[in-house]
Amino acid sequence: MKNRGRSGVTLADVAREAGVSAMTVSRALRNPDRVSARSRDAIQAVIERLGYVPDPAARALAAGRTNVIGVIVPSVTNNVFADVMRGIYDAAEGTPWQVQLGNSRYSPIAEEDLVRTFLSQKPAGLIISGIDQSEATAGLLRSAPCRIVQIMETGPDPFDMMVGFSHREAAGAATRHLLDAGYRRIGFLGARLDPRTQRRLEGFRVCLSPAGLLDEARIVTTPQPSSVTLGGHLMADLLSTAPDTDAVFCNNDDLAVGALFECQRRRIAVPGQMGICGFNDLEMMAAAHPSITSVLTFRHEMGRQAMSLLGAALRGEETSQPVVDLGFEVVPRATTDRTLQPGRAEGGGVRARAP
Amino acid sequence: MKNRGRSGVTLADVAREAGVSAMTVSRALRNPDRVSARSRDAIQAVIERLGYVPDPAARALAAGRTNVIGVIVPSVTNNVFADVMRGIYDAAEGTPWQVQLGNSRYSPIAEEDLVRTFLSQKPAGLIISGIDQSEATAGLLRSAPCRIVQIMETGPDPFDMMVGFSHREAAGAATRHLLDAGYRRIGFLGARLDPRTQRRLEGFRVCLSPAGLLDEARIVTTPQPSSVTLGGHLMADLLSTAPDTDAVFCNNDDLAVGALFECQRRRIAVPGQMGICGFNDLEMMAAAHPSITSVLTFRHEMGRQAMSLLGAALRGEETSQPVVDLGFEVVPRATTDRTLQPGRAEGGGVRARAP
DNA sequence: TTGTAAGCGTTATCAT
DNA sequence: ATGATAACGCTTACAA
């Protein structure tokens, strides 16, 4: 098999130059304190001189495991997951764990393939979004020889660990906020009905139904992926179906922003004639004019904690609490504050802040 | 070393069950047509029955290469890179290439580490953002034993291939658009001065300078990462420094949206008293009220082409054109259209579209 | 503290 | 078309 023209400096090269055996170099790399200071220094010098970098494939093959943490999210474009990913990367920094990202594109089949691919790499851990895995995927995960964290949601029967919150309750709280603000004919705008969206819709229904205020005609959804433009369209649909609607809970912030712009275009006063509440509380919501009420979710923290929990578990520090509920927070702002002095009709907004 | 309790079914297991040698199974997996139909079918059946999945580490070690495409971006939160990543994933779908993401967080040192880590994995290719690698990184890349695509920008001396556009020209065109629209006291709002931002600022200067309209006092920048909120703050700063400014070129769309909201808050008529132009043309820009002028960049296409180019090169299809300039497109909208009938002062906008 | 031997699961090479 | 054999670069297990 000879030399196939590989560039690499190997452990053996380093060992030879440093006048020790390969095993000592291997140890110096992973448990520096189990090697004499003298060897350690000599080895370190040679490594730098030769520019040695360990071959992860050889390592994985010999050790039967890797320091890879597989992360499976349904979207890489979505702001929400971008924040979660950043939290994961932040927590992984300075640790030996190497994050590897997989994008399931909201497809259960792609998700199953990803899990299979990740498992074939003998990962140290897996972080997977949601609690709605297919039966096949669930089977793989249940018998997986690594630690697993489910994120984004809490629910019963975790495979292992969980970091999330209740979307049902969060949506319920948002809807209650609209009720408390005095709105009565409340609509729901939703895009891409993934399982979390559906549970939010459920929370919406459960909040309005007992009060006799649930009107299915005010629920407007579409399978299309969400966008600001779509928020405008959904608002337009809602207004043509149920023109007397006086507030909307938007299933995410993009839709809420689009709904606000649509109101401004139509000279509908917000919050006077129409209340608007979003979901996630992206940075933009506070900066908008009028500022937009939303439900703050702790996305970055979710990623951070998922990774930290995994790290702790892998270090053998068993957590007493395998399911972490991060909660949420309704953030009331101008778009649902009827006590604000309404702007002129065509302004479509109020002054929420001094200039 | 015995059995360490690994879960895996191996090639040898499949070979034994199928009554052939390991090599035949290996061949059947990678070059099905170099194996008799009989063996092929028998092997396929056993693979499915046993649930065999190849071990990528063993494969990498034996073959000396992998089907990994390393992708290095400076941010995973930024919409722009999210779109590029989606393009890459889209183009990788259905190919044997496995995309692996690295986040350099705008740090040249982190970037160098990532390159080193990726190279240690013997990747089939590397996609790296920008043309401003450190000398150390450049050295690694020049002697890398794999194909390389630089994305986001075009420039001289590609390591190998390149897919991008000229940020300098794009910013110049945007500034020219503001001039053509009749604005004369034009400002620049910029956050995080990465190399691309700086080249955009350069394009801005080069456009205004010959006309004698460049006023450094109207250039407001900050090292902070960009956000909608920050766009408002920068606009506020600009107005206190140079209150007679009549238009701004914002270095990205978030800033532009924030600037627009700030104008609305202050009852500054847009586009009447203040023209606003963003950069990238995110989906939101068209949906805003008033709709916001921006410079469309082909982010998804950039990722798609980078990956396709790489795929073609790896298949041995040499491209005649190793540097692809995707260009850009100034998209004029309401925020720079002075011919529109101005809304009332406090409206801060115009009706860009019928309801 | 250090070294020796064996093998991890796959593919390249060369025969047959 | 198929197979025997020798690596690939590293780590586990055990011995010194």
C-alpha cells in the first residue's frame, strides 16, 4: 500500500523525532499529566516543529468513539434555530467537543437519515430538535450508545435529556395577554404547521374557548414557510374573512411584522383598531415602530444549556434534573397597549418612545 | 483488544452472511457494476437484513480521503450566511458530498484553527468565506490537497475557485442610485467593519468623492454587530452630527429597517425628507411600509454554485471559468422614490402599493 | 513513567 | 468477477 502521497506527519514521526514511543506521544496529547515533564516538552516541541495534527479518522477507528456532538435542526435559515445554534457553539467553545450540524428540512425521513449518519460516526452525543420523531427515528435514538438532548420543547418521555419550554402554554399566555388588553375578536396567523406551531395553535384555542371567544373563522394558516410578506398576506386574508377582528396572535415574529406593515398600508390603527402579538421576540420587535408585543423565548440559552448538560453528562456528572423547562415571557409593547394615545389613522401607529 | 462491545455490524459480517469476501461487499457498495448481479443482490439483502452502515472512520483511514465538504462562514446567525448555507445544502442534496459547517465568528485565528481541523479530516473540498485570510491560513490553503472555493466576494489571486461579487461596485451602484434619485447630502451607516463592509464603504466614498459630495462627518460606523436597534441608534447619531443629511446608504438591511423606524419615530418623512437604501435585499424589504430600496445579492445562488462548481471539479469536469461573478442588482423602492406623493409628516411614509 | 503487541473496519494492490 | 493480503494512524490492554 506504500506511501499514497499523503501530506501527513504521523504520531510515529513525532515519536521518532522526540526519541520516545508512539504511545508516549499519544498519552502526552490526551493525558499530559501521565507523562514526564521532560518527554512532554520534547514532544510538544517536535509537534510544533513538524506541524503535527492528529488524524481524527484513525483516532475514531482505534478508540471506537469520537468527540463529535451531532446537532439536528429542521432549518438553518430560521432565526430561531440560528440563535439556538449560536448558543450551542458558544457552550462548545473551549471544550473538546466538536459540533456537527445536520439540517432535516422539516422532513422526518431526512431526520432519520441524519440520525443514522450521525450514529455511524460514533458521536459522543446528539442534540435533536423537537419531540416528534418518527417511530423509526425514536427506535434508533432509544438504543443509541450516546447521550441525547432534545431541545425546543418539553414533553413526556424524554429519550434522555431535554431543554425547552411549553409552546402550548406560551401561546396561551400570549392570548391571555390580548384578552387582558381588552381585545375580544382575536385571530391567529400561522405558517408552516410544524408540531410546535400546532401546539401553539392548541394553546390559543384552549385559552379562548372557555370564554366563548374562539372563532375558527379567525384562524388563518398556510403550509408555506413563514415570511414578512406572508404575514401581510395572511392579515389580508383574515380581514377579508372576518373584517371585525380586533387583534391577532401571530405564530412568529416575521408574520407579526408583516401584519403590522399591512395594517399601516391599510391605515388600520395599531393598537387602536388592531392589536398584534408575535412569538419569539426577535431583536427587531423592540425596535419597530410601533414596538411589537411578543413572547420572549430563550433560544440562545436553550442551545447553551443543551450543550452544557451534554458536556456535564459526558464528564460523568449526572444531573438530577434531566428535563429543563426554560419557560418564556410575554413582553407587552405598543402594539397591544390600548392606553396609548392613538396616532392619526393613516399613521397606523403610535409613538412608543421619545425620539 | 477483543470485542469492546461495539454495536456495529461490519463488512466482514455482511460478507460472511452473503457468502462472499469483504472486498466484494466493499465493491458492491461503491461500484455496484463491478460486481455480478448475483452477488450484488445477495449482498444488498444481507445489508438490509443486518442493518449494516459503513463506518466512515474506517473508510477515511483506509482510503485516505473522505466525502466531507468543509464550509467556513463567519457567522451562523446572520441571515446572509444562512441563505448561502441553504444554497450549499440544496446543491449537496442527492450527491455523495457531506457538508460540514465551521463558524469562524469573524476571527482570523478561529478561522485558521478551523482550516487546520478540516484539513486533518482529508476533506474532498473546502468552501471558505471571503478573500482576506491571514497569511498562515493562506499558506495552509495554498498547499491543501483538496479543491477550494472562496465565496461572498470576487478578487484577484483565487486559491482555486471563487463565487461572489464586488462589494465595492455594489455599494457604488447603490450610492449612485441615491444621487440619481436627487439626494445630495448622503450618509453611510455601518456596523461590524469586516473586510466586505470596508470595501462597501470604499465604494460609497469613490462614488461621492468625484462629485464633491463626500462628507466624512456623515459616515457613522461602529464595531458592534449589526441589528435593527443599532440601525436606529446610528441614524440618531447621524442626525445629531449632521442634521441636514437627506439620505443614507445602510451597510445592510437590518440597519436600514432600524433607520426607517427611527425616522418614523421622529416624524421624518421617508422618502421626502430622508432617502434610505439597504444592502442584500432580504425578503422583508419589499414587504415593509414604505417598501425599502436595497441591493439584491444572490446569496442562495452563491452557495448553490459554489457547491456545484466543487462537485464538478471533483468529478474531474474542469471548469473554464474558475471565478464566477454573480453581480448584484439595485432594487429601487419607495424609500428612495421622491416622485411619490409624500404621506403626512407623522406618517413617515407613503403608500407604495394598493391595500 | 514507558513500551510492546494487537487490532479497530475499511480500501488499494495485485493475483487469480 | 473475485479474493488474499497489507496497510491506513491511532488507541486499548497489558507488561515492564
